[in-house]
Amino acid sequence: MDKLEKIVIGISIGDLNGIGIEIILKTFEDKRMLDFCTPVIFGSTKSLSYHKKLLNSETQIHSITSIKQLVENKVNVLNVWKEEVTFEIGNATKISGEYAFKSLEAAVKHLKENTIDVLLTAPINKENIQSEYFKFPGHTEYLENELEGESLMILISDNLRVGLVTGHIPISKISETITPELIKKKVEIMHATLVKDFGINKPKIAILGLNPHCGDKGVIGKEDDEIIRPTINEIKESGKIVFGPYAADGFFGSNTYKQFDGVLAMYHDQGLAPFKALSFGNGVNYTAGLSKIRTSPDHGTAFEIAGKNEANHTSFKEALFTAIEIYRKRKEYNNLTVNVLELK
């Protein structure tokens, strides 16, 4: 591969007491990964060295203090902090949350400045990261606040892509949050990302209902008939290929999802529970709709196995490859559309 084509992947390390650093180190134990990208980990050499010793990792890291010192064919660690950090492996502490944010903040700054091409985030703990600087339910909402565009969380595994109409909100708020405008907006984002980021010219999108059995004609709720179904019909009139609403249990249980390029679930667990049952450990979380590309593994901090050298890094590696592929697809799409405009 031409070195000039290598994509610079910025990596935030997640919670210091979780499995984030472990899955990063395991991913780059295979030196062939450096053929595909130039990684830069936002953290500190001391913190990574602590985990290397704990895990008996042989992954070689290259310490830098400025992004200008980035070296290809090395696992670069940009030192965001120099001080020693107190570790309590397996526990969510105030300190580990504080440094998880420091890593993320630095990575996002460089993403906005275009000194890295894409962002790959290791898992954070959504409770201990909260502070006056981070008042968000998760990565997705923070990134939407920091970057241009409106976000859509999409979980990806092979040809299965599940997006969420509503994200990290309480179950009690879902029904009142779902509106025709919100559904249309999320369909628009999913349609655009399937075209631009995945190279699908005429994507087929399935939309799930809200209530069991899509409400059974009002017996188990009216939202499907009064909000979702009419909105789907309106979207069809705009020319997009959308179908639904589908009852989630039968939709996934009968493998109907295999007929579509994208699936929109109404709420978090409706989409993520079947997704993880089908592909847990291999899936990728992609924040679609934003001006920059961010992916992450489909799992959390896994404090219960942290420091035991038991973490599976497959999902993190898949997230890395997905980020690279989306970057290339988006660049290809932008080049093609610019050329078309120039011809006109």
C-alpha cells in the first residue's frame, strides 16, 4: 500500500480501569495492522506501559508529544498527560473517568482540526465520566454537540445495519419523543449514510413499529397506526424505498432483516438486543450523520474481566476496519459528486 494512502486513526483509550487499553494493545500486537493505517493513541506512555506490564503485552509503542511527530509503521502514543495516574483495575473511579474524558477531548480536537482522519473510541463508563465538561448520556451525544451534523447511532455487522430513532433516553420517554418529524429525519440520515458511506445507490430501509405486534390495530397502542404508518407512507412518496412498520420479534426471528440494507428501530433495546444476539463481539457502533467519522466496538468497559487478559478485541478491530472503509467510501462519493458538479 502506498504510504500516502494510509489513514490516520485517532484512538481514545476509554476508561483506564476497563478493557479499553487491553483491546487496543491486542489489536496492534499484529504488526500487519500498520499496513492499513497509522494509529495515534491519545493518552500517555506511562498509562499504556502500566497496562503492557499488567498484560505481558509485547506491542511496541512510540511516544510523541505533538501530532507533527507522528511516525508511520509505529503505534504512536500522543502524551495528553505526563503525570502518574492511580489505577484501580476493574473499578469505575472518578480518576479513570476524568482521564477517559481527557483522552476523548484531545482526540476530538484533532479530529476537528483534520490532523487525524477518523476517530475510534474505546469504551467509557457513562457514570464516572460525567463532569461540568461532559454532561451527555454517551459518546454519540457528545460528538453531535462537538461536530457538524445530526447523529444517528448505527450498529453494523456484515450486511446488518441497525439504526435508532431514539437513543439513550428512558423507556418512559420514548412514546412522547417519537414524532413524524423525528422519524423522517432519522430515515434521511440513514438513507444518506447508506449512499455516501456504504456505496449503496438505492438502499432499502425497514422501519420497526413501536408496540408489540405494531399495536394490533390499536388494541396495544395507537402510535403505530397514528404516527409511524402514515409517516412511512409520506416517506415513500418522496421516492425513498422504505417498508414497515414491522413487529420487531417476527422481523428478526424470521430473518426478514436480511432483505434490507438498513433497519430503523424505534428505541435502544428494540434494535440493540437482537443485534447483539446475532453478532455480539463482532459488531461495530458507527455514529452516522456527522461531518467526521467515528466508530467504536459494540461492547462496554467490561470491568469484571479488566486486567485479566481475557478481553476479546475482535469488535475493536472490526471498528478500525469499518472506519477505514467508510472513510474511503465517503471520499470516493465526494470525489464523484464534485466531478459531476464540475461537468455541469
